[in-house]
Amino acid sequence: MKNKYLVTGGLGFIGSHLVKKLLADDDNVVFVVDDLSNNSITDPNTLHPKCRNLMAQLADIYSYENDSAEPRLVVIEGDCVHKSIINRVVAGEFTTIFHLAAKPRVEWCVENPTLSTSENFNKSIALAYAAAQGKTKFVFSSTSAVYGDGVALPTCETEPTNPNSPYGLAKLCVEQYLDLYEKLYNLDWVALRYFNAYGPGQLGDSPYSTAIAAWCHKAKKDEPLRSDGDGEQSRDMVFVEDIAQANIIMSVFHTADTGNRIYNIGTGMSYTNNQILSLFADKGFDSVTHAPERPGDVKHTRANINRLREDFLWSPPTSLEDGLALTFSWWGL
């Protein structure tokens, strides 16, 4: 019997890498639900040739067991909390739910606090409640933005939280609800606080693009790279393949046995924007324009990953230099 996984936001940057890793195991079947608002993959069939595409409105009547095509990947276009999705989760159809769907752009969340809270908080706790009813493990994609500014560096999971933006606050409140759902409904969950993701497949012309992808996009077009503020803000940059692997590790191990439910996913190293821009300059992309500092952004991030190392004997293995080389190669730079 095959393992069935649900990945929300599975056509996005991180989600698509996770889907590929899950599909590398022949015993896995992956269901993806994505509203295409922030997708990196335009043709789901490129993720796996045995793919079934559905609209969310039809998901209630679709039977995987009776599908003669025997797909390895089922892609459902629509909202992750569409009633047809919730019904399948409540029925206990999935081994694990990886919840990556979100509106991650800090600036947009600052400008649209009510809408962003509905997207990033309300939908997450609705899906988590369904997972509790279906006795399904819930792996939640959280963020280092829960910490805010003024925290000790490197930052451990027990550091006080003080988010600077509605995005970070929504993620923190979801974590608190997951803890409550464990007490009330016996939810099995884990929250992964991602630091700054980068790597192949992240589009640079999306409003959700992070700095490295945006700079690669500009470099490809031979246009100046934009630097916000003084460029001395620093980030713990974590390669996307490592984030995908962390999700899979958390799905395999029973995290309740460790006594921990929240993990930083970073490298323990940080680089300033100016340092990263110098690596672009080394490849000849040295034209930079300057813009004001963005509201809601934290100044510095660097993860303490001792908990991850001690509980799972693992840490993200890809250095920034190696990850950038792979990223540059994907962009053809």
C-alpha cells in the first residue's frame, strides 16, 4: 500500500522541490493543492509523467483507487481549505500533510493585514483542525520572522518572539494553535521555522521573490541589481533542497519523542546583502541601484540549529557558495 501525502502550495518554490523528493520514492503518492497565486511550476506534468489534474470542485468525487491511470501525482487546482480538500483530510486519507501554502511577501502583508491574516492564519488553523480529526501528521512551514528584531544571534527556538509584520505574527499564532490542538485534539504536529530560502526554481519577477532570485532575474536581463537600505542587513541563507529534506525528515520521525515541536531550519551562518552582491560582482554583475529600507523587514537573522542537530543528527549540508553555484547554473549565469 502506497503512502499518500498532501502538499499545499506544492507548485510553489519550496513545495515543488518537496514534491520531487517525495516522488523519488516509488512507494509514495503525492496530492498537491495549489491556487496558482504563487506557483513556480506552470505544467504539473513536469513533476511526474503520471499526473492527474483536477479542479477542487471535483476532488470530492475523485477516487484514486479507481483511477485506471494509477497516477503518482494528483494536482488539485484551488484553495487548500476548499470543502472537498477538508473532507478528504478529515477522512484520514493522508499519511502526512505538508502545509506550505501562504502569502509570504512581508510588504504585501503590511499593506493588507486583514487579508493576509485570513490567508496565513485562518486557513492554516482550519486545515490543522481537519488534520487532527483525520489523525494525520501536520508539518507546518513557519518562519524566522516570528522572532523579529532585537533577539540574540544565533537565535534558538526558545528565544522570545516579537514579530515585525502581520506575516510573522500570523505564523506565530498558528504555532500556538497547533500546540493548543495537540492538547485538545491530540494533533501530531511540527513547525519548521525557515530562515531565508533560495535556490533553483525561484522566479525573480514575482512580487514574492527573495533577493537572490530577484538579483538573478535582473542579472539575466543585464539590468542593475536593487539593494534596499544600507545593504548591511544579514540573512541566514538556506538552500531549498535542504528545506525540502528537512520536511521529509520531520514526517518520518515521531517528533513527540524528542519533546520538541518547533525547529529552526537554517545553516547557522549569515551573510549581508553586500557580501552576497559581491559574489554577483565576481561574475560581472556589479551594477547596483539603491532603494529605501523596506518596512516590516528584520535587520539580521542567524539560526541556532543545535536542536535540529541533536534530535535528528542532521543539519542543512549545502554551503552558500555551492548553493549559489547551482542557482547561477539554473539561471544560465
